[in-house]
Amino acid sequence: MTALSFALPATRRREAPRRILAVTRLHFVNKFQILVLPLIILGTIFVLNLAIWYIIIESTGGPTPQNLAHTHLGYSGAVSYIFVYAMVIAIQAISRTFPFSLGFGVTRRDFYLGSALAFFVLSLGFAVVLTIMSVLEIATGGWGVGGRMFAPVYFTNPFWLLRFVMYLCAFLFLLFIGCAAAAMFVRWRATGLTAFFVIIAVVLVGAIAYFTLDHQWSVVGTWLAASGPLGVTLWTLVPTAVAGVAGFFILRRATPRN
Amino acid sequence: MTTVVEVAGLTKRFGKFTAVDDASFSVKENTIYGLLGRNGAGKTTMMQLLTGQQFATAGSIRVFGESPVENAAVLGKICFIKESQAYPEEFKPKHVFASAPWFFENWDAEFARRLIAEFRVPLGRRMKKLSRGQLSAVGVIVGLASRAPLTFFDEPYLGLDAVARQIFYDRLLEDFAEHPRTVILSTHLIDEVSALLDHVIVINDGRIIIDEEADTLRGSATTITGTKTAVDRFVGQRAVLHRDVPGGLSSVTIEKLDADERRVALAAGLELGPVSLQQLVVRKTSIPETEFGAQS
């Protein structure tokens, strides 16, 4: 056979970061969808919450210290929306952007590494926004009315860094679980995903059975108390990392189908 | 002439179904190939194998001298435009064209801009709201403007109207002349692209049944028409590709004739006609003629 005139670039090692970053940028090219829209929705939820808090406080005698002390505007879980949104972004990034990227001549490896970087950047960004809002929330005494939305846990804890780490870990956990689940879907379709959820359910029921039948729940309680909120948060990095690594190997042998 | 793709004994099975069956061929540099065949013949699977999207069951694939599977150096030179391309959720054409230059080093933004205007692609409309033709146009524009050394078009123009298809053929040929590269095009519209193709590979039931220069192929068969007796006498033991019986006459497609044979045929009062690429492919990929011959 004829010799090939196409010399493959000798600089391919130096090329890798460029290709991985291109995939990361690809995830952010639709800025509105991935950054602007979730923040608009979060902002809207916040403003509506704020309005309701003011209505309650005003109708119960205004924001006097006594009234605020008696009216507990409990945590509504309003921020959970953005966590779900982030997870959906990860699922779509794998299920839709993967087959698209392959057409652009991207390897599965570069796609996955670029996507993982995008998930990290996104987690960081969302965690920063939520942390800043929580700092403001605490500094303003719950926006002047004792409202809680961004600093739900350990409201009085002055260490913003703790909240930041918890938010970051929560986003990373959800994004990489979503990523691994989507990778399973791309590789094995609905059958694989169903099998996976069945296995998870069996493991969970098994664990519940073990702790209940052996009267071991106190062990779990002790562990949670001993680990503390930061400890428990940091432990989520284990399943996050497992999902991240598993997703890589699952996608490595996946083939795009339409 | 250098070889860009080298395939030997390539087989791909999905369970019991064999999509590609012991295929061997090579693709030369700076040539436009037509990968032709019926639906389900294995064209898309073949392209997915060559671009590392599918994993081969057996056989070897060399693209730019290396296996394409997970090979960034090889895949970086490839652009694969699929008819049924999935796009990221909520993507608009502008997002596709904004990100394409990050992946194709030869991307020509000016050329892309011109094509967008010619194909009238609405840049700000969501992909899922585009018509079939507009969707195809986005793919065609990426395939042309990326100027990848090896470009695959898998049924690239579903839904494109005749004008848009002509624009595609014209721009492909123009740009190919200025920036030679290897193009592999799969299509059903064989006659339309006939003039475009340098080389034709026909795949049927996963097997390569024709691998020939387009020019050779075009002259490789002749249709002879005349009275049934005259035609039958002339055809004799020759292999018959196709037989028609239009209004008492007989029309038979047979392999290429040399000059002497043509003289004999004309002397026998037979009419000789050319066979288009499309007719040839249709005849080679439909029910084997021998069965028809036995019945008639």
C-alpha cells in the first residue's frame, strides 16, 4: 500500500487541553440556557418569597423586633429548584451533547473530561451565587424580615465557607450522579437505566433492613452526629467520585444512537 | 495517490444481525466518494465504524494510517454530518456555528456566513423548530465550512428543496477545487450526485458489491433494445443485469460491450443505450436477475 503523506501531528500531547477545553466551552455556548435562565428563575422565586414574607410580616404587625422574634418564616426549600435544574443540565449534556460532539470529531475521552470540567465550573458558579446570597441574607437579618431561603442550615453559623463547601459538594454530587445515569442511558438505553435503579433500590432496602432488624439505627445517628454537617458533606464526595469515574468508563464504550 | 482509509475484512454485527459483512476497500486522498445502497444496507454503520463511533466486530480500519477509535489525532481531521444528527437541548443554529470553529482548525467563517445566507438558515430559531430542510442545511454548512480533510455526509440533504440541493452540489465542487479533501457521501439521489462522484462504492446487505471509478462504472453496462428474437439471439449466454419488455420489444441491460460487439449489435438492428449510475445500482441491488430470467 502507498505510504501515507498525512503525518499525524507530533504535538498531539499538547493538543489535548485545547480539545478538552473546546468541549467545556461547547457546554456553555448556549449561555442563556445554562446560566441566565436558571438565575432568572431563581431570582423570580426569591422575589416572590420576599413579597410573601413582607405580606406576612406587615399583616402581623410590621417588622418590629418582637414580631420578628415570634414569626418564624421557616425554610421553604425554594433553592432546591436550582439543584434539580443543574442535574437536568448534566443529564442533557451527556445524552444530547455527546452524540453531537462525536460528529465534530471529538473522542469520548475528551468529551468526558471536558464535560466533567464544565460540571465543576457550573457547580462552582452556582455555589458562589448561593453563598453570596446566603451571606447577604444573614447580614440583613433575613432581608429585614427574618426570611430564609439561601442559608437554610445553621442559619446562625457565621462561616460562609462552610455553606460554600456544602453547596459545592451538593452540586457536584447531583451533576455527577446525573452524568453517570445519563451515560448509562446512552450506553444501555432504558433497559440499563432501569436495571441500575432496581439495583440501587435493592441496596437501599437491604441497608434499611440491616439497620432496622439489627436495631443498628443508633449507629447511623451516632455517625451522623460525629461527622457533623461538614463531615457528612465531604462524605458525599465519595459517591460523587465513584459516579464520575464510572461515567467515564461507561461512556468510553458507548455508541451514539438517534 | 495516497490512501486515507484502508478497510480490511471489516464486519459489524448487532446481535444476530450483520450490518457490515467482511468489507474491504480503500479510499484515496482528495476524491469524492459515493457510498450507495438501499435503506438498511449498512451505509450509516460503515460511516460510524470509519469515524470511531461504532466498534468493529472483526477486521481492521485504518484512517490516516491509524485506528480511528478514540484517536484524537485522527478524529480531529474528520467531520461527520448525519441526516439524523441530534443537537444539544435548546440549541440554535447560531450555537452550532459559534462552536464549530473550536473543533475544526480549517473552519472558514466567511464561507459559512455566505452559505448561511444562501441556505437561508434562521440563526436564532431553536433547532427543534427548524424544518427538515433547514435542519439539513445546518449540517451541510458545517460539513462544507469545516473543510475537514475527511468529511462524511450521511444522507445530508433530506428535506432540502431542489434549489438548496443544487447549491450544495455547486458549493461542494467549487470548494473542493480550491481546497481538495476527501469526501464520502451516502445518498439515495444517485442520479443527482452522479456528476459529483469520482468513485462509487455500493453496499448491499452489508457487503461491498461495487467499488469502482465512477467513469468506469458509467460505461460498464449497456442497454440493448429490439425485437425479442434479435435481443435474445444477441444476448446469448451473456450475464443479464436487467430485462424489460416494453410493448412487444425487449430491452436488456448487459455488461459493457467492446467496439466489435457494438457493431454486431447495431447490424442486428438493435438499439444501444447508456445506463445511468442510478439504474445500474438499482439493478445490482434489487432481486437477482437470474431469478427473473428463469421466470420469463
